[in-house]
Amino acid sequence: MIVGASVAGLTAAVTLRTEGYDGRLTLIGDEPHTPYNRPPLSKQILAGTWEPDRIKLRTDEELSALDARLLFGSSATGLDTAARRVVLDGGASVSYDALVIATGVTPNSLPGAHHLAGVHLLRTLDDALALRADLRRKPGVRVAVVGAGFLGSEAAAAARRMRLDVTMIDPRPVPMRRQFGDRIAALVGQLHKKNGVSMRCGTGVRRFFESGGRVTGLELTDGTLLDADVVVVAIGAVPAIGWLAGSGLELRNGVECDPTCRAAPGVYAAGDVASWHNNHFGCRMRLEHRLNATEQARAVAHNVLGENQPFAPVPYFWTDQYDAHIQAYGIFPADAELAVLHGELEGGHFVVAYGHRDRVVGVLGWNSPCELRKLRQLVVDRAPWGSILPAPQAVWPGRHLSASLR
């Protein structure tokens, strides 16, 4: 049984069948839609350049060929590991021999936001379509984006492509600081400013203003008053583990697993919800990235079938904002050093390396995919930091370069 029908859940199901499992297979998903790709929600779907059919992960015919029981629009509400049963929202329960938990994350919100029209979260296809419709509701819509991580930055970029007035708000001094560190985050901030986004960094939201049940503006914690017709709340997410309370599983920052992604006998986790020990880096991780969900689900499916192999990838993630295609391999500890390996930071094309404990632990490319691919091996090999010096053009001691370590 697989609980969660996004990319991790579907990939686990497909891999099980591909690897020869011909037994009973159940795939449970809380959304009514067939599985779809989430990254385009904040980009092509929101901007209106793609329609929903384009992000389907499988056609109806391909889903039928899985020969699985598909319970879309059903939520798991409980787990009995002793009886090996999952309880569903209608009160029924379903038995399993092996369980894959792939329930992803739940977006955080703000006090007072839930009841207001015009205030949006962005996690599901329905969220994206509702936000897109609101952005088109009238000419000259004023947009406030609360949160400047991946999702907030991409939503702001999409709104600017629609030629809307956009203000981005974040308590950190620069956008994407937690993901990239100060040096690269400053470039992201410059990118947004160059494309017309008003940046309100170092502050948060104190309260909303409304009229007739619809948002009209915000007061920030620094006292600033902003007019806004639409507010996008993108302040992170938490693992969707509420339904697992009382199950006996270790639930801290997600479903805690061993290096093989096993949480308990017969129970595994994959994707955004899984917290596991990555032997390559020697630390526990929980990653909210598309490629990790796919790779981890494949590994879990193989382990369900008895391979029992550790999952120890080099994480990869990317973001597209305006004319910047940013890709990164590895991890980014808070005390890492930063060194330029290719290009110049101000030139719009570069690759930087992140060093930690005398090893190369991450590389990031800005509009430099070919050069980045060549340098990825440094992270795979955990190359000595000194081996890339003095070749780098510039080196900075790192501060606040966190993201992938949890």
C-alpha cells in the first residue's frame, strides 16, 4: 500500500510493477486529481503558459495498466502498525503487507488568513488555478507575496511576468538566504528588483486589512501599510504526519527512517515527508525537492522488494526566476565557505562551490548548466576543499548557508 499519490507515491507504484511485483497494490491520494507534477504550479501553471493536462504524470490508460486500486480523493486518518491497517477518512480501514508513506508536506499559513478571500496558499493544482484566476480578476491587481524562499520567489516572478504590481515580504534580509547563503541570495534580491518587485525584507506581517470578507492590505511588523488585492502566503511547510499520531513511528521532522528509508518493520517513507540518514554526507536529511522524491521512491520500492540498500544521493534542486536558471547539487551547511569556480558573480553566468570541514559539499550554477555538470563530481567525491584552491577566483568564509541539512 502507498499513502500519497504525488510523484513519490506514483513512482513507488510504477517501480514495484516494473520490478516484477504482481500482488495487490493500493494507491491512496487526498486530492481528486490523478497524479501531477508540482514544480510547474508556481511557474507555468500560475503564469498561464501551461494548462493542467500538461502536468499529468501518467495518462488514464497508463494508470489503468498499473492494475492498482486507486483511491483518489481519500485521506488517511490513522495507522495501526500492529494490525497493519490504514484508517481512511470515511472510517473504513485497509490492510497492507508493506506500507510506503509519501504524504508530502502541508503549507504553513498566517493567523487571520483562512477566512479571507484573496489570500492564497500554493501547494495543490486547485490552489494554483484559484490563484491564477484571482490574479486575472481585474486589471492592475496588486500582489503581496509573503515569504521569499523557492515558492515565494517563483510566485513573485510569475506575477511580474503577468505585469502585475508585486511586493515581496520576508523577515530575512535577502530572499532565499536560507537556501543559498548571503552572497547568492543578494543576487536573487537584485534579480527581483531589476524585474520590478518591491522588496520588503527584514519584516513580517502583523495583520490583514479586509472589506466585505476580502483582503485589501497588510500591516507589516515594521509599521508599513501595504495595499494588496491578492496575498500569496509562502512561508514554508511542515511534514504531513498528523494522521500518524499514535502509530508508534518516530515523528520529529517528518517520518524518521534508517538509511534504507525504513521507519518500522514493513513501513517505509519517501519524498518530502521522509527524514532519513544519508550515509554519503553522514547526516540526517529531509528534502522537499522533485528529483529526490523520484529517486527515493524508486529506492524504497526496491527495498520493499527485499534489496535493503541505503539511499545516499547527492541532492539536486533548481529554480527558474526571470532569465535565471539556478541549479544546485549537494548540501549547504551554515558554516560553509563559498568559492567561485567559473565565471563572475555579477556576470549572470557562474558556478560556485560550498566547502565544509575541508570538503566540497555543494556546487551551485547560475545559467551555467554545462559547467555545473562537469563540477558535480566534486561533491560526489567529497573532494578536499584545498584541491580546488587557489584556482577559484574568489573565496568567502560562509555564514548562513543553510538549506538541505535538517
